[in-house]
Amino acid sequence: MTLLKKPTVVLLKQCWRKSVTTWTPLATAFNSPPYKKINFTRNEAGLFCMQELKNHEGFYLLKDNVTNHTEQLIQEAISPNRQRKMVQIFDELSDSLCKVADLSEFIRVAHPQGKFAQAAEDACISISGIVEHLNTHKELFMALSNVAHNGDIVPTTDVDKHVSKLFLFDFEQSGIHLKEEEREKVVRLNDYILQLGQKFMHGAVQPTSFPRSQVPESIRNYFPSEGDQILVSGLYTNSTNGLAREAAYKLYLYPSQRQEELLTDLLKCRHALGRICGFQTYAHRALNSSTVESPEMVKEFIDELTRELRPRADADFRIMEEMKRKESGNKNATLAAWDTPYFTSLMKRNALNANANEFLPYFSLGGCMQGLDNLMRSLYGISLQNTEMEPGESWHNDIYKLSVVHEKEGLLGYIYCDFFERNGKPNQDCHFTIQGGKRLPDGSYQLPIVVVMLNLSQPRWTGPTLLTPSRVDNLFHEMGHAMHSMLARTEYQHVTGTRCSTDFAEVPSVLMEYFASDPRVVRTFAKHFQTHKPMSEDMLQRLCASKNLFSASETQLQVFYSALDQIYHGDPSKQGTTTTETLKNVQSDYYSLPYVENTAWQLRFSHLVGYGAKYYSYLISKTIASWIWQTYFEKNPFNREAGEKYRQEVLAHGGGVPSRQLVANFLKRDLTPQNLAQSLIHEIDLNNDKIKHMVKIDA
């Protein structure tokens, strides 16, 4: 073995292990390299302990089984002798399809073996075909529509009625309620929108090519070249050369006629789709059943925020401008759009008074998991227990399995932790639902199963994986999604955990970032992985405060993006002749810095495809999370009474209660645009006051 030939490495390994004996078993497990268990019996449990998935061919069996079960449920739903609630049948139908579709989608992108990935992709395609069949099943639609509008043949609850209407709206997305000619238009539009979106997203990440002669000689070496062409593939926001940042901004965001055509066509098709489906605009369709309920409320909210943010953002920009003048030696230098990311990052580094790498030893993966476990115990009486897996249960040998166990209620569900980077794995932090929770006919509960995916470096024998502060935030964020799934106790899986409105789904995960930014919480786990010495109080306070520097200007940018997204998907008569003209008009109303001529950053803004008319969701989720934090956890982030109340009144319901009603009941105030905006402004002012006492800012 190689290690035996390197005594220094062995010594380091032994010293490190000896020094971390104070870690809990959970922390020790995540601070040690995962290993593949030798299977002496050769019996395998199958992926996620599913007997069918001992090999890739099991996906074909799952597909056949769900196809047969779907037909049985359709016949039950349309039968005159039906005895169950219609919503129960539809939820079982949804549950059956989702169990295969969600599992297949995850394995398709995450499994390192081609046979498994291909079989999973085939299953995804098959499930899509089944869904398309359901979307054109008139008799099934009429059966559900009759119940939603006239009541069921058996007594129903408010939750039953709410979920039935959600199923009905999902049905109507395909235009099944329309005349055949209009329904066919909806199908064609949906297909065309999908194609346009894919092409636009592909174009949004392509580098811009310019003749070398058009780029100033002093900065040509900052960019790669291909023959006589300079290639610009990003904004170079971290470059210390102001001219390079400016050139990258102007070159990378130079208008593309092809992208303009794709975006224009996409927006026109979406508007036509909204109109055919009976909505005033596409935004009205997209916001149906959301927390804010209508584009009009979104506009009121962002307009209110804009009025309050303008002077606060201007103050941020004045500080940045002064920083630019000092750095450049030009007392007349003015701040531009290409400068803000650079000086925001610079100010945060200065505020930390340390290189970001100096924080790494205090954030071992195991330490962070211990911090999460401590927090879950304090708030909910829940422990995260590392659980040994059966052979063949995971898709790779570096996966951890957590059992989420309540001190009285017992096992609540499972979280599979796919935390480490590997070839072919998607480079994104995300949360996948494998099985949603729901109440079963015998009164028991179908346990939720989720995967949390990160892209951390692999642990070494000489030490554990160490996280940057931003990685710690990401871990807490994604575990917030996972705990939403674990703690939901809904009647139906269609509305379990994160299966709620887009503008509410991020609230629990964003709230977890507040805990990850509170010194009282971070203090419980920010300890040196070798000495176990806690982070100094000065470093701790500076780290937490630095996360809120220039929050007004950063929030204003999100308001600007949200406003643009809303206007693009709103009334065409209120838009310019091109998407860039619309951008210029919106920027003058919602952002303090001026538009840069001959640029078109919206043509690089791929979120317009995935979030169409819903980009505001980030702002609303941040605002609601802030409001919850201020009301229940700011005084004591370990408050068990507040944690239980949050669990029972918010998390437990998933999407089973309209999110606006859910939040209003919990906060005991109506979600008006004014109340929402003031909550966020209050937080910004409070953070700015704290920062002024801690960080000397020369303006």
C-alpha cells in the first residue's frame, strides 16, 4: 500500500484523528473519508432499498408497474361506483408517478454508471408520455372538475378542496378545458416555448468573440484568444484592473441579434399562452395560487421597496465610488455597473480583516453537520443520525445517509447526502425529493426520502473537507429544504414539503441562512478541526457582519431584476420596441446606476427561462424569512417554543394550506406590500447600524 511508504502522511493522519476525539459521532463520520463497504454476501438491497433497482433493468419494471397502476386509478376516478374521495385517487396517481419520475430524474443526472443513467432517462421519457396521456383524458378531467366545482360524493375538508383545485389547475395548464382548436394551440405553444427556452439558455452562455484589434492592447492578455479573435466568456468581476472589468462588461454583454429574436419570440409565445388560457397576461397565469397571488401585488411590493431602498442603495454606491477613486488615484472616477461586484467583494474582504482561507480550518464538514444537529435538537427535538447503508443502496461509495429522528415521534424520514464532487456530476447545490410524505390509508405515514447534493472537495486522510463561509451558507440552505420535507406531515404528497408555491418554497431554506449567519449559532460549531479551538470572537463577529455589507444595493439589484421579469411577462403595450429598450426604461425606474449603452445583459439572463414571471420569488422568500426571523428567532435562535410553533404552523402544512394564509396566520399580520417591504427595510437598517460599530467605513 502506498500509505505505508509515506510515514509522514501516516503520522499526520494519526495526529489529526487523535486531536478530534471531542467531535460527536456524527461529526466524526462526516470528517472521515467515506468508504465502500465490502459485500461478503453478494446480496444487494437496490438503490434506495428498492428491490427492483438491484440493476438498471429495474427501471423498466418500475415503468411497467406504474403504467398499469395509472390505468387502474383512472378507471376508479371515472367510475360511477367510486367510493373514495376524488382527491385521494388523484394523489395516489400523483404519488405513483412522482415516485418513478423523481427517482429517475435524480439517477439520470447523478448516477456515474451509464447503464443506470440511460435506463433512468428512458423511464423519465416514459413517465412524460403517461402524463401527456393524462393531460388529454377528457373524461378524467371532467370527473375532477365536477368535484372541484360542485363538491364530492363523500364529505371533504378545506384541505381536500384546496388540493383538488391545485390538481385542476395543473390539468388546465395543458388547455384540456378549452375547445379542441385552442387546446391544440396550447400544446403547440408549450412545445415551442420549451424549444425557444433551450436555445436561449444555450446562447446565454456562449462567449463573445471580437477582433483583437478592437480590444485595447493593455488588457488583451486578460482574455483568451482564438486566432485573431479575443474570446470573452464572463464579466471578470474579480479583476483588479478596472479597464479589464469595463471591457469584459461591454464585450460580453454586447447585444446579440439572435438572442434578441429568441427572447422576443419567447415572450410573445408566453403572452399568447396566457391569453388563450384565460389570463390577462402570462404573469397572471404564472402567479396563480402563489403567495402574492397577482402581478399587481408584486408591483406594489417592489415599488414600495424601491422608494425605501433608493437613498440606502445610493449611500452604498457612494462608498464604492470613493473606494474606486482611492484605488485608481483618480478623484473624478465614477462608479459603473462593472465595478459593483468587485468593490462589494473587496469591502467584504476588508471587513473580514482576514483572507477567506483563514476561516476554512474552523468549518470542517463534520463540525458544520454537528452544528446543524445541535440546532435541530434545540428547535425541534430532532437528531440527525448517520446510518449505515445496505450494499447497493447508494449510487456511489461517498454517500452518507441520515436518519432524521424525533425524540418522541421516532423516525421522520431519510436524507441522503451526496456532498462530494466527481466527474459527470452536476455542478450545483440542490435538493431532490425521491419520495414525498403522505398519510397512508392505514393511518401510518409514508416517510419522506430526499437527497441533498453539494459539490465539496473530497476529504483526505490528512484532514476533513473544509468549507468556505459561503459553502456553509449553502449547506444550511439546502438542509433547510430537506428539513421542510422531513417535517411536513401533510395528508397528500402532492403538497408535501417543498411542493408548495414557488414564492414560498424558498422561505425555510433562506431562514436557515439567518441561523448560519448568527454568531450565537456559528459559535457552537466554528472550531478548528485540529485543535478544536473555537473561532475568536472578533473573527466570528466580523464574519457574520460581513454577510450584510452593501445589502441595500444588492437588494436593489434584485428588485430591478424582478421588475424587469414582471414587465417582460406583463402587458406588451407597456414594453419597448425591443427587450433592450424595455430594460433601459425599467433600469431608470428601479436601479440607481445608469444603463450602459450598447449592452444587453438580459440576453445573458437565463433565469428568464426557468423563472418566467417568478423571479420576484427570491425577494418575497427573503422578506418572509426575515419577518419570521425577526418575530420568532432573533432574540433566541435556539428557542424551542418558537421552533415547535414554526414546525406545527408552517412546515407541517407544506403546500396543503394557501401560503399567503399560512404566513399571515403565523405572523398574525396581513401580507400587504407595505408590511412586507418594511420588514426587509427594517433588517437592512438594523444590519447597517451593527456594521457601522464594527467596520470603519471611510466615505
